Amino acid sequence: MMRSKALTLAVGLLALGWTSVPASAAQTNVAVAANFTDAAKEIAAAFKQKTGHEAILSFGASGQLYTQITQDAPFEILLSADDERPKKLVDDGLGVPASRFTYAIGKLVLWSKTAGTVKGEETLKAAAFNKISIANPTAAPYGAAAIEAMKALKIYDVLRPKIVQGNSIAQAFQFIDSGNAELGFVAASQLAGNDSGSRWLVPQNLYTTIRQDAVLLKKAESHEAAVAFMTFLKSPEAKTIILKFGYAADSSS
């Protein structure tokens, strides 16, 4: 019976595009905000090397991941791009209250693939472009931060007709990278190791601090691999990776 269940789970994971691993390896399914993609992959590799457990990562907009979790998607951990969704999961009775913590603080960047295009807030005020890319503000906290920054600069109404929205921050980045938008708001982490184009680190006083929280789901409260991943996410090794990808660390966690 147990072997049959394990086979059924393996087939299900493969159908969702997840790679299978030896049956003896402990796994945990982690829903990850799109902005944290590269950092999460590196953390997962370090986690596997240190513990032998494997974190199976699925990426998307935080709002979409939250909805999937409430519909009983097979996730055990959420690494959100905000602190709102993890808190809601706790309030919904789906998250372990004591597990929730801020694993990273995000930074918003205005970026263009073209050198010289972005010169600071004056680039936005001049509005000498056809399209500006942002993530869907309803589903993606970086999109909400982008709108907040434009409103703080009193240019949102002027720029609104030029905005193109990606479903996630990953798609917003792709619009810029492919040339479908001349510039746009992305996460600083997406530009780690990428010196191309031109950019402006948006001042923190123009948008609410992007506190990215993690939460362990109650269904995995006694799952060794899931608990181990949450512990590893607080480790010096993980924090070093997080800082490397352009995030700030939360001194209280």
C-alpha cells in the first residue's frame, strides 16, 4: 500500500513538471515568489548538500501561490514576496504561527536593457518612452511597490497608459529583457550579476518596505524535510546567499 502511494505521488509530481529523486531521499515542496527564483535555487542546492533532503521548488506570483495553497496544492512551505500572504495563511488556520519570519527584504529597481535610458526619477517624469513594465500589483508585491513609488512621485496618472503588466515579477522582467517594454520595475535580485543596461535603485522612502516572509504549512508541521528547510533558511549559509542576490537581511530574524 505504501509503495503504491509513493508511486502515485511520484507520477503526480512528474505531471507537474517536477523532477523525481531516489525514493530514499526526503523531499519538501516549496512555493517560492518569482523574484526569489535564483536565490532559492542556490539555497536549495546548499540545503541538499548539507542535509541530504531535497527542496522541490515551484515559482509564481505570491498571490497566485497563496490561492493555490488555499485550494490544497501540494505545497508545505511558502516563501512569499510579502508578509501579508503568510500572515493570512496563519489566520486561515493553514500556517504554523510560530514558523513565520522575514527571510529577506526586497529592493525595487527601475531597469532598462539599454545603457543611458534610466537616469533616476527624472526618467519617469520625462516619460519619453512607450511602455513601462511592472508586475501585476494584485498578485505581486513588487508590482504594488512600483505603483506606490509612481504615486509618491506624482506621475502615476501620466504613466498609467504606458504600463504593461506581467503576471509575476519574472514576466515583468521578461518584457524588458525581450524589448517589449523600454524599461520597468524589477527586483534588485533579478539583476544580480547582470551589469547590462541602466538602472535606478528606487529610494526606500517611495514605497513600503518589501518584507518577504516564509511560513510552514500545518500539513507539514511534523515533516522532517520541511522543518529542516525552514531552519536552514535562517542559517548563516542561507543568509549569505540572500545577501549575494541583492536583498537586505532582517536583523530581527
